[in-house]
Amino acid sequence: MSEETQEVLGENTIPENNKVQEPVNKTIDLSSFSMEELITELENLCEIQNPYSVSKRSEEIKTLFYKSLKSENNIEDISEEDSDKEKKTLHPLELKFKNINNKFRKIKSDYRKNRKKEENKNLIIKENIISDIDKLSKEEESLKVTFEKFKDYQKKWNNTGHVPITKSNDLWQNYHHHVELFYDYIKINKELRDLDFKRNLQQKTIICEKSEKLSNDKSINTAFNSLQELHEHWKNIGPVSREYRESIWERFQTATRKINKNRNDYFLNKKRILKGNTELKSSICKEINKLSEVNPNTHQQWNNLSEKLNELSEKWKKAAPIEKSDLKKSWTEFREATNEFYSMRNNFYKNRKEDKNNNLQEKIKICEQAEELSNSTNWKETGKQLIQLQEKWKNSAFVPKNLSDKIWKRFRSACNKFFDARKKHYKLLDKEKEGNLKEKTTLLKEVEKFDISENLRKDIKRLKEFSEKWNSIGFVPKQDIQINDRFDKVISSLYNKLKVDKSEKKTIQFQIKAERLKGNSDKLNVEKELIRVEIGKVNKTILQYENNISFFGNGKGTERLKEDVLKNIENSKKEIEELKKKLSLLNKI
């Protein structure tokens, strides 16, 4: 098999696109361009001589432009009704972009038509060159003149452009067949022939070395496009000596197969990635559909679901790229899933709109209650009430921030006003308590030094004065509260030393204790309850005694027992009277 035939058959392993791309600056990152800059970039592409060399660039510009346009229009939150309106009125930049894009497409179409005409013209020229080479073998001119004509035909062949791809292979085989016939016919001088073969071998060896280096190129597209240029160059180089024809062609084919394999592997892997992204996008859409099945009934639940939707939407966007043929289907599936969610959410808030005013009025009412309490000095009770109002505000129904924000500021201001005043009051109170502690400490020392005299009235009066003064001083710090117990013990010991009736002594001591309970409603209520409980116990005891009497007979042995029981009943009744007097005294405080 001849070298030329091998070369022609080898073309079947090379992809059809043999065009040499015009140089385009592909290092520029278009993702950061604005819509205006993308339009300018597309206008620049319209000036490229071969528009097909920048087709991918134009598609990238188109994708980025519409992505920016959708982002600017905030298309994620546009309802279906708004989307229909938007279709009727195009963005000014979109109109400009469409015009320039149509211009670029027309340039491509015109280029394709002109190229087709040019290729048909080139086909006729190359067929005429083959015919002229064939005629050379029939001429009787000198070898030098004939060979010069042959070289001119070769040069003309190489300078003639592309022919229709369907005719290229047959035309190339026909050309090389006649070239071989010419070489055989003219029986060129062996020295001249060997020199031509040697030069051709050197050029083809350089091509092999370049193609072998391309297999290590990181850019698959760059390597592939450069390989097409090397094949084009190979076709324009003449044959080599028979002993090297098979080996040099096989070397070039081996490098070609390796580059093509790298390219095929790259696109197979890319296809797997694209398919995986498509499947991932579909699974994300199913997750979004599940969100629509939840049907929440509170604002917080919708907020949580909206956050999940945003996360899934971001995940869906990042699952890229995918096959161009799947773009429309994937986008439709995503829009249907999100539109269903947005439709349900819009219906929820539409239904809640009627309750919005009532919810706002409830918050206003809470705010007004807080403002009424803000000037109160009943620190304990008002504090509890305001905390309850805060909890009520927290649990009240949702009102949009633009409506509730002003009321919230009023409510917070009223709460802060009270709690700041209470804090300031307690600070002053702490200082006052320290002063009270000093006064009580001094008074306690004075009481501890007091001795009971023979003048009972004077001593009782003095002890009452001690108690009254102690009660008038006020509260002490919590950690020093035991000073009150010390005072009570000292006073009690002094009363025990008085030479008075036990009952009267108890009455005096209780009166002093009652005075101590003034201003302390909690302790006062506890003391009242203790007395009521004690009255109840004594009444039960009386009932028990009266019940026991009914079991006694009329014998002489039971008379004494009856007298004891009756005496106990009488004492218990007196005890109840004393307890009622104490309760009456406490009620008057």
C-alpha cells in the first residue's frame, strides 16, 4: 500500500472539522462582566473573519447575559402572573442583545453560504489541477520544464482552500494517485528524488514530534485543534522513500490515536458528569416537591421551609453543567416545583391578610398596657405583670415587621422605662439598707445593755419604744437579716424577766410582733393563716371533747371525768377567743 493511500485512509480517524480557528483571546473570564460589557463583547465577535471559530464564545456570552438578566429581575420570587407580564415587556438591554445576536447569527449564515460557494469553486480548481498533472505525463517538454510545472501545480493545490467535505476524501485520493503516476512517469533523477524524499521525511518527523508533545497538553481542545493543523500540514508535504513510508505514517497515526483517545475519554467523563448533574437536579426537584406536601400553618414554619427551599435552590444551581438537550426539561421541572411552593406560600399569606389588622390591634393593646404600668412604683407586682406582657407579646400572632416595628419600639421603651427605674430604686434601697443596718446594730447594743427595774409600767413602755423604733428603721441587707432574730431573742428574754401575768405577757409580745409585720404583706398573710389553722385545730378538739361526753354514763365514777372534759372545753374556747383577738389585731394592720 502506498504512503499516499495510507494517508488518505488515515483521514477517517480524524474528526470532520478540519477548520483552523482564528485566534481569539479565551483567557478573559466573562463571568464577572456586566450585561453592557457582554453586549460589547458580542459586538466584537461580529468583527471576526470566521464566526464559527467563536461560536462557543458567543453561546457562553448568551448564557451569562440571560443569567445576569434573570438575577436582576429577581426571577426566583416572580409569580406566574408577573412572569406573563414580564414576557410582554422586554428589558432594554435584552432588546439590544437580541439585535446584536441576530446580527451575529446572520453573519454566520452568510459565512456558511459564502464558504459553500468558495468550496465548490475550489473543487473545480483542484479537479482542473489533477487534470493538468495528468496531462504532464503526455507532454514532450524537457524534464526541467515539466517538473517546474508540476511544482507550480502543487503550489497552486496547496494555496487553494477547502472543498466540500463529502468530496474531500475522493479528491485527495485522486490527487495523490496522479502525483504517484507523475513521479513514476517522469522517472526523476534518483539523486533529486532522494533529496526531495529526505526533505519530506524531515518535515514529517517534525510533525510527528509536535503531535507527540500535544498528547501531554493540559488543554484537550487546544491539543485537538493543533492536531488538525498538523494533519493539514501533513497533506501538503510530498511522499518519502518507500522504506520509511510505513513507519513514519504509523508514528503519526499512533500520536493521533493517543490525542483522540484523550479527547474521547475527556468527553465520556464529561458526559458522565453532565448526566450525574442532571440526575442530581431531578432529585433536588423531588425534595422541593416534598416541601410543598408539608402544608405548614404558621409564619415560622413557612420561614423554615423557605430557608430549606433557598438551600435546595442553591444546590440545584451548583449542580452544573448539564447536557444542553436537558436544559429545558431540567429548568421546567425546577420552575414547576418552586412555583408550586410559592403558590402555596402566597395563598397562606393571602388568607392571613384578613387577620393582620386584628393581630396588630392585639399588639397595640399589649403596648398600651405596658405604657400604663411603666410609671408604677409597685416594683414586685408590676415587674411580674410586665414579664407576663412580654410573654404575651412573644406568643401573639404574626404581624409584618413594617407594621409592628413601631409598636414594638413603643412596647420595649415602656418596659425599659420601668425596669431601669426599678434598678435605680433598688440601688438606692441597698444604700438605705446599709444605713438601717448601722442604726439597728446600735439599737441592738442599747437593748442588750437594758436592765429590768422594779417599775413595771416604765419597763413595758421602754420595751415598746425599743420595738417601735426597731420597726420604724426599715429593712436591712438580705445577708444581715439575722439581726432581726437577735433583736427578737433579746426582747423576748427581757419580757420574760417582767413580773406580769403570763397571758398579759403573751399579749404584749404579740402586739410588738404585729407591729413588726407592718409593711410586709407576705409575712402578715402567713401569720393570719397560721392563726386560722390553729383556730381550726382547737375547734376540732372541742368537737372531740363534746363527742366524748355523750359516751359518759350517769354514774359517780364518770362525774369527775365530765368535769375535766368540760374544763378542757372551756379552756379551748378561751384559747379560740385569744386567737380571734390576735387575728382581729392583724386585720387592723
